[in-house]
Amino acid sequence: MNVQFEYSLGEAVKIKALEGMIGYIDSLELDNNGKMYRVIYWFNGERKSAWSYGHELESMKNREAKK
């Protein structure tokens, strides 16, 4: 079984629930609930991580291409 993920390892993404904070994909997972992405980000000087679904994230690829 070959699974296509919307985001790649190391890709910069906006975390919608954190008011657009920028994070980076560091893990991909497929489970009974679907595709999930672990995103790492820094907040108040601490490294954080959160598992998110694709619809909770926004790609930064289009933003980088416009620059």
C-alpha cells in the first residue's frame, strides 16, 4: 500500500489553531483516523510538538514561491 501525504518531512506549515504560527513537519502517520502530521514549533522559548490533521495546517509553499 502506497500512501500520498499532503505535506513532506521538513516542510514549513502554518498551524491554524495557533493563529498561523509557523511549524515544521517532523513525522507522518497513518492510523484508523486518517493521515496525521507531527508539527514542531517554538513557543515562549520552548520547543513544542503537536499531532495535526491536514485540514488543520496550511502549506507555506505558495507563500515562499511568491517571494
